[in-house]
Amino acid sequence: MGTVFSFDVRDPVTPAVRRALAESVAWLHHVDEVFSTYRPDSVISRLGRGEMPRRRCGPEVAEVLRLCEEAERASGGWFSPTAGGRLDPSGLVKGWAVDRASDLLYEAGAHRTCVNGGGDVRLRGEPAPGVPWRIGIADPSRPGWLMAVVTGRDCAVATSGTAERGHHVLDPHTGEAATDLLSLTLTGPGLTLTDACATAAFAMGDAARAWTTSLPGHEALAMTGTGHVWRTPGFPGGQVTGPGRESGRTPGPASPPRSYT
């Protein structure tokens, strides 16, 4: 999938958990083989080129395409697996794959975990009793700084933005790069939908604020192209933004949280 995955497991690593970790890694490699748009021989690449009919692609592809259709309807067309004129469900697949890896660990007895897929994370339980997970959100305008720290338990955090890859999210209505926002972070109960909705909201630009406010179970934080930061009323965690932005506080060098998006 062109990115890095990591596992932070705070439970004792029993033989069952160790097997689940191995199974999770194998699962992620399998997802990459099936869905990677970087691999010309992947199932999704062959399907996109018309070399394989949809009915022969297997149940996993059918499930992902169904979820993509649901996300497209829920977002009013702002999420699209064909935004660039070719089939690319990456905006949903990564969250879907991480959710499954998190489930495998949970079923094996690891109930305090953070699975991080390229900065999109699925959190279970707490890293220590009474202590929530802390997820740093990179400031896209200042490398090495954080624009916020999200705190939470049993939730998902997904960010679409320009910090790592520049303006790479496409407006599905024009096929051009969406440029109104520099970053948008969405929190929610599970990563599959949260990841897809973060992509859709970033593509929306200015309209994302009203849409994410009305999105059940989700909260958002965004930075506009002019550096203004806004968030929905229930966004979890404190911001550490600099002068001229919402908080008006100047951060010192950020002490690293456990995970970054």
C-alpha cells in the first residue's frame, strides 16, 4: 500500500498474541497484493484495466467495492474510488485493513493496542489504566511540529492532508487536486468509514465543516490553505497550534506522543 504499518501492544505478548501479530502482518501483505494500485498484477489493477470481471475478483474485493459505494452515497459523491479516472479504492482499503488487523489482535486477547497504518490509527482500550492514547497530528505548514494531540480510547483517527505527499487527494467532480485544505483529521468509532470520510471531507474543502458536524459519531479538525484551524465542538483532545490560529498558544518543540498521523 506504499506506506508503513506498526503495532503498539500494551498487553502481555502471549503465544496467542504473537500468532495474531504474525497473522495481522500476513493479512496486510495479502491486502497489498490484492488491492495495491502500485502493483500492475494486483487484482484491483487488473479489474481496473478490464482484464478481470468483477464476479471473479473474490469476496474481499466485492466487500470493499460495496463499502466504497456506501461511502460514496453517504458523502454525496465526495468519496469516489474512481476520482482520478481509474479504479483506486485506497481511500477506504487502508482503514478496512487496519480494522481487521486490530480485530485479530483483540480476538487473541490483546485489548490495549494501537495499530497504525501510514498515520491512520485504530485504538483499543488504554495504554495504561486511566490513561488515554495520545495521537499527534502533524502540522502540514511546519515540518516537525504538531497542530494537535488527539486523546481517546476505543476509537479511530484518520488524517487526509499534505504533510507527507502534498496535494494528492482529488476532487471527484473535477479530477483535479483538492487544495482548499492542508489537513483534515476525523475521529470515529471504526477506521474503515472514518478513513473514507476523512478523504471525502478533505476533497470537500470549505464545505467539510458543516458536513462533519452533522456526521454521526465523528468529529473533525482541519487546517485551511491560509493556516486557519477549525474543529467541530466535540473534537477530542487539545490543540497545540501557534499564534494566529485557533488556540493562540505557541508550542515549544513537540514531545512525541505514541503515534503520529
